[in-house]
Amino acid sequence: MEQFTRTQALAFMAQGAPTGHLATTREDGRPHVAPIWFIIDGDDVVFNTGSSSVKGRNLAREGRAAITVDDPQPPFAYVIAEGPVIISEDPADLIATATEIGGRYMGQLKAESYGKRNAVPGEYVVRMRCDRISGARNVSD
Amino acid sequence: MEQFTRTQALAFMAQGAPTGHLATTREDGRPHVAPIWFIIDGDDVVFNTGSSSVKGRNLAREGRAAITVDDPQPPFAYVIAEGPVIISEDPADLIATATEIGGRYMGQLKAESYGKRNAVPGEYVVRMRCDRISGARNVSD
């Protein structure tokens, strides 16, 4: 097993189109986790989510999150990142991020249509700063 | 998008060898998430983790968890499950579950060696009962 540096961990999350798994804390303390589409912008994980979704409400109330991204095939690799979040509802930010995220996961030909589909009123742009980030590759070796 | 029934969601988690992403709550309320290997036993998600790991300590203190499992390729599918956990340190339970889990992710030829590697003192067997379970397939259609 080889530990990632911060730079390697961010590069791992930015490569290809792996889904992320976003953990938040519910009001009563129970954990919540859900898969997300995301992009990496500098040291930030950027994603869209509905303001009335469980994760949207948890993020607005708690202001923090954690995410895992992994390669689920042997020899396995993963990254765990945690940090505070900033939420925006700016329409220009929403269409720009939703288009980029749509392109990452559905291909550039569908970026614009997925951007329009997802950049609707009530959607948040969430930026999680990776204050803590760790991970490794060749985990099963 | 087609919602899974409970039976379909459990079958999705039991099929192939997808990693799980386990969310727990830290003592100060911050969320934690990490990838795990697991098996499905009836309505339970069963996995091993170190008693001194962040997730091991959170599980022992909080007694509950949440997990996501997904297919990260278009048209995408996912399951989210949540529930209480029961922790065992019984050596026979530990070697049995570690061997079955090793076989799932590394293949039957390596099941015994991964079972022995992972069934060491200080490891927990964790059973999370899926009190809440939901998910869908063809998410991007």
C-alpha cells in the first residue's frame, strides 16, 4: 500500500469520472451518505444538490462534509477528504458547474443538456474545501 | 429512473464485488466516510474494521451507520442503506466473515489468506441492519 500525497489525492479525484460518496450529519446526529457527481477545482470538491434533499439540508445546517472516491478494482485505491462547505445559489455559477459536471459524467456531447436539466431553481452549488485529505493506492498488495 | 424495491436493493448490493462507502458520525458531530469491503447476510451488511480505526470507534460509540453502494457507469445505479449496528469480537465469527469477504473481493483462491490476514485481534465484525434502504437504476435516463 502506498499513501497518496495531497497533490496525488486531488489528481486521483480529478481523473476519469469516478462517483463520489458524500457523508453529512443529520440534525439528530445520524450519518447520511449518498453518491454524487463532482468536479475538482483547485483544492475544492464542487457539486450540485437540491436545497430540499437530505444532503442539501444537512450541508446548509452543518456547513461541513466528507467524501470518498475509490477505484473498486484490485489492487484498489481510495481518497477520503473532509472540510467546510460554502453554498451558492448564483444562477451563473449553477449553470457553469452543472454543465461541467454533466460533461464529466455523460460526455461533452451531453454537457449542455445535462447542465440545463440540473441547473434549476432550488439547486445549490456546493464547494467543499479539502482541509483533510488522505488516501492510498495498491491497497490489497 | 426506476426505484428499487427492498429485495432489489439487497440483491444489487450482493451482486459482484462493489465496494461500499460507510458513513459514521464523529464524537464532535462531523461526518466520516470510508470505503469498505462487505457481504450481505439476509437484511444485514456485514464487514470487518479495526476497533481503533475512526469508523470502528464511531460505530462502537454511536451504534449506527449508513452505507452507499453504486454502479458508477452510465446509466448509473445506487443503493443507500441505514440502520443500527451490532459489533462482535468472537474469533470464530471474525475468521468466517473475513474469509468470505476476502473471497468476494480477491477471489476464492485468496479467500483463506485474506481471511487470516484480516482476522486479527482488535478487529470487529460489524452487522448493520438495513432498517432503511432505497435506491434506483437507470438514474441518468
